[in-house]
Amino acid sequence: AVSEDAYDVLVLGAGPGGYSAAFRAADLGLKVVLVERYSTLGGVCLNVGCIPSKALLHNVAVLEEAKHLAANGIVFGEPVIDLNKLRDYKDSVIGKLTGGLAGMAKARKVTVVTGVGEFSDSHHLSVAKPDGTTQVLAFKNAIIAAGSQSVKLPFLPEDDRIVDSTGALQLKSIPKKMLIVGGGIIGLEMGTVYSALGARLDVVEMQDGLMQGADRDLVKVWQKMNASRFDNIMLNTKTVAAEAKEDGIWVTFEGESAPKEPQRYDLVLQAVGRSPNGNKIGAEKAGVQISDRGFIAVDQQMRTNVPHIYAIGDLVGQPMLAHKAVHEAHVAAEVIAGQKSFFDARVIPSVAYTDPEVAWVGLTEEQAKKEGIKIEKGLFPWAASGRAIANGRDEGFTKLIFDAQTHRILGGGIVGTHAGDLISEVALAIEMGADMVDIGKTIHPHPTLGESIGMAAEAAHGSCTDLP
Ligand code: FAD
């Protein structure tokens, strides 16, 4: 049984999922408590994920751009990199945002409890607080938003030259030679930062290509533009052992492009994925079912198998992205408040904030082929975009995928500067069920990179014989 004065909603974890759920629930008039183990709100995304990585990526993008300007007659001196100041800048960005969240929680009268939470039954959570005391919180409904953590390869030794993304974001020093284990978005973003600051990179990836999930044509452009950062891109290969020696970390590889001898690195970044925290919060004591891997299954209203307990964000499944967590959070809070909300997004965009950026949403050409879906595609190379040429960055392109019969848009991918900002239009078009004429006839401002989306739709339209 639960006491009358129990919180309407207890939210466990204050990442993008947790704080969004807490704020929405409070806005809907519910009495909310938000439990977070760390003293700042924001979770992985604000403290050690999306935001600090983008703060660093912004700086190195400007640095690279400045180098390119020499060809246009604007020559800067050799850059002097003060790592302490760069780190301070990144920390100040985090501070602004997490401070803002604390203010927003206060303004909404959300009670924030700092400590490690563990369910004791289906209506109580016990919180181990930093001062050693325990506080038991009673709740009518709970939203589990405890997120994920990076996967650690068990055979890598404990050594401060072997880091995960959190360690890499600390930017302690710039290694001469760095190994990225795992060629996904997180590894390649961090590689972009370290390489711009002077590191030489190797990357090892078990699968047959980097940036899995993205259209291969997009990745090809990214790879060509980034070839000079890498000494060795090892595909279909894995790391099998590592030894920490005084002169570096010596790593042994196995697979298609494995070097015969162990290789020496000054820094090794493990970026082989993230595992959900579902089995670390006593959820089973509340009766919540958790998979072996730590995921919690939910329905379209974000309900677990226990009807008054909801789960959102990284621990309910892929894609592990902040914007997915936020949308799920709103659904959970609204359902608790009695609204008929559902998570029924058609698509969730993905972005690699590398240089150039790679962004995609919905169906890719490869998926369409695999699933036997008949498509029309529209391509617009940025070499024909006035804005991209004026920017000195015309390597990109925009590709849209349409249903061959209905001409409705099914997916799209963009590689080029600002691709991450541009992809939202494609996501909106998919959600609205737009077809190639809708997109092609929408007047896009000139000269913008966004025009490439209208042009790609027009290109597809032109290739359809049954349209005027
Ligand atoms: P989290 O952000 O993981 O938050 C969970 C919170 O729960 C944490 O604060 C944790 O301390 C707390 N918690 C866990 N257990 C307990 C407990 N028992 N008691 C109390 N508190 C607990 N996504 C994007 O969309 N865009 C990006 O650009 C992007 N970049 C990324 C870069 C990096 C380097 C990394 C690592 C991730 C990135 N992500 C990005 C992914 C994004 O950070 C996650 O998808 C997002 O943070 C998930 O939100 P969440 O609310 O599910 O969980």
C-alpha cells in the first residue's frame, strides 16, 4: 500500500529522459521527486556526452576552418592550444546548462534528492545519500530513467591511458598516437577532436564499415575527407589483448586487417557501445522485468510490466539518443497525468557531429534493397550548391528516398557541414507524409544548404515518368 502523501511521480535518474519527465509531470500539476546520484542534473548527455563533445567539436571545427582559409588569402599564425582553457570552456558550457536545469527544477517545485536510488518494493525507493544516511521515498507512479554506461572490454588492463568517452572528454593531454576501439559515432567524434589537436589515429572496427547504420554513400564522403587523420583503419578486425608498458599501451588485434605484431599507443579509447543500467537499480524488487542485458521492456505508453511504473531513455532500447529519451519522457509523464499520449514516432534521426557531419533519418537505400521496397531516389551534390561552394565546403550531398508508388518520402541522408541541423526538415517531411512534389515545390531560401533538400526532391521528381 502507498501512503496518501506519497509523491505522484518519482523519477529515477536526471538525464535528458529523467529531467524532461520530471518537468513535464510538474507542469501537468503532479507532485514530483527526481532522484539523481550525482550532484548535477543532466545525466550523461549534459555532463559527459552530447554537450561537452559538441563544445570541443565546435572549437576544433573552427580551428580546421581557419587552416583552410589560407588558400583564400587569409593566413593565421600557428595555433597555440591551451588545453586548460579549452577544458575550462567545455566545463563552463556544462555548468551553464546543468545550472539552468537546477533553476528549472526549483521553479517547478520538483524535489531533487541526491543519492543512489534502489527500489525496495513497487511503491518505495530507498536512496543512499552522500552523507551516509538513507531516505525512503514513497511514490504512486515511477519513471525509471537510469540510462546507460559505456561497455568495458574485460581484457583491457586498468591504466589511465585506456579511457572511455568520459575519460577522453577530460582532455588530460594530447597523445601522439591514439587507438579508437569501435568505429561508431562516439569514437569517431572523439577521434575528430583529438586528431584536430594533433593526435594520429588508428581505428579498429569489428564490422565491415565505420559509422554503421548510415548510408554507405554518405560514409564514403566522410571517409575520403578524413583519410588524412588515420594511419590505419582496421575493418572486420577486433582488439583481443592489450599490455600496459612504460612506453605505451601495446595492443594485439585479430581479423582481416590485423597487424601481425602488437601496436603501441599513447591513448586507447574504448567506444564499443553502451549498456543499460536496468539491472542496477533493484527494479526486480518492484516486480519490473529486466532482460539479461539490462534493458526494460515497455509498451507504446512507456509502461513496464508493472502498470504504475514506466521506463524511458537508453535503458528501454536503441537508439540510445537524447532526443528519443526526451520524447519518451513526455509520453510517460502525460500518461501518468491521464492524457492519451503514445510514443509513435515514425523516425528518429541520427547525427555524427564529425567533420563533415553525417546525418540520416528513416529508410536508407541499403535497407530498402534488403527489404525489397521499390524506391525512387533524389540526389543533390553540393558541388552544385552556391552556398556550399561559397563556404569552400562542397564535398557533401543530400540524398532522399521516396516510395516508388506513392512518391512519399521514406528516408534521407546528408553528408556535409551542418548536416545535423539540416536533417530535421527531412524528419518533419517523413512525419507529415510529404511527397517529392511537396518538398520540391516548397520554396527554400537561396543561397542555403537547405536548398539541397528541395533540389534533391526535384531531382527525384524529374526521374519519375508518371509525374508532370
Ligand atoms: P542518462 O543520460 O544516462 O541519465 C541517467 C541518469 O541516471 C544519470 O545521471 C545517472 O547518474 C542516473 N542514475 C543511474 N542509476 C541511478 C541510481 N541508481 N540512482 C540515482 N541515479 C541514477 N545523444 C544524442 O542524442 N546526441 C549526441 O550528440 C550524443 N552524444 C553523445 C556523446 C557521448 C560521448 C555519449 C557517451 C553519449 C552521447 N549521446 C548523444 C547519448 C546520450 O547521452 C544518451 O542517449 C542520453 O544521455 C540518454 O538519456 P537518459 O535520460 O536515458 O540517461
